[in-house]
Amino acid sequence: MAGIRCTLAFIFHLAVFITELVALDKDLRIGTEDFPHKRTYGGRLKFLTFWCLIIQTVYYGLCLINDVFGSNVRPSQNLKNRSSLQKFRDFFYASVVFPIGVFVVLTFWGIYAVDRELVFPKALDAFIPSWLNHVMHTTVLPFLLVEKYLVYHDYPSRSKGLLACIGMVGLYQLWVLWIAHHAGIWVYPIMQVLDWQGRTGFFLACWVVIIVIYITGEKLSTAIWGMSPGKLRAQKIQ
């Protein structure tokens, strides 16, 4: 069973990595003359979606490397035998890849349902094909859930994981504020229509959402794989 799961994981990682790579290539090929927003300060790096696309591509590429050269130790085995690649993969998935990916999907489609012009104006349909939009904003979530089922990820302590997770979100928020200050551009139309009180509330709400997503991911992993012996012992001591 474990061997079949590892084989399925490798096939899955290869398929998703190719999908993400093709999507990244397509996005990079959309010229600034077609998509003027990419011509302004910050270019593509203004958008959290682009950050997410890079993160997902790097992650699934890392998974492939780990599948070949690293390890896939499960909680029923000795976690001390995890390779450095697996340790980094696990931490990266738990604290950055899963929270940021789910956050992008939920916030994008949540705002889109209220008013798409606030996050993905209709004019962009002429430049961004539907399949690319879905790879960037939809398939991220099912891919992450399949990954969670196929591959065990040893979560770090909640304090360390949340620190890295919130740190990534905070870094992006500072980047958004810097762009607004330096270039007079609000990355997303929703930021343009909010006053400073509204923007502060929106930023804080993002922190709450990302924390909830992180804890949900942690609990899902425990529900699927159970708790590692080390964490069980630590819990008994407490």
C-alpha cells in the first residue's frame, strides 16, 4: 500500500508540476502591451496570485526531487530518518504552500462572487484564458488536498509554523503598502475603494483567515495520518 501511494504521489507531483510550469510560462508570455497592469511598478510581482503560482511551481518541483533523492517517512516510521529535503518540504508545505494557496483561492472567489471588478475585472478575460485563470485561482485547492492525502507532512510546532505563515502574509502586505506609497498604485481595485480604516480591517481580516487556514491544514493532516509518536509523547507530557 505504501509503495502504491509513493508511486501515485510521484505521478501526481509530475503532472501538477508540468501544469504549474505551463501556466507560469503562459503567464510570462502575456506581454505588457496586452496586460498594461504588468507594465507598472512591480510588474507581475505586484500580485499575490503570481507569488502563489511561483510557490506552487517550486513546491511541486521540490516534491519531485524529494521523491527521487529524498525520503517519504510516515508517522508510523521513525521521523528521525527524514532526509533534509523532506524536512524542508514538510515545513514549506505546512507554513507557506498550503496556507497561501488556500488563501488565494478563498479570497479570490469570495471577492469575485461579490463583485469581480474588485479583483479580476472583466477586461482581463481578453488577455487571460479561462484555463489559466482556473490553474491560478481554482485547481490550487484540490491539488493541495490531494497532496495532503497522498503525502504525509510533519507539521512544525504551531508557533513556528504560524510565525512563518503570518510572516509571508505580512511581507506581501508591506509590499502592497510600499507600492501604494512609492508608485501611487493600489494592487487590487478593492484597496482603492476602501478608506484607511477599511484597509486596516481588511489586512487584519487576512491575518485571521490565514491563521484559520493554517490550523485547519494541521488538523486535516492529523485526521488523515494520525499524530506522530513524538507529538503524542509531547502531548502526554503537557
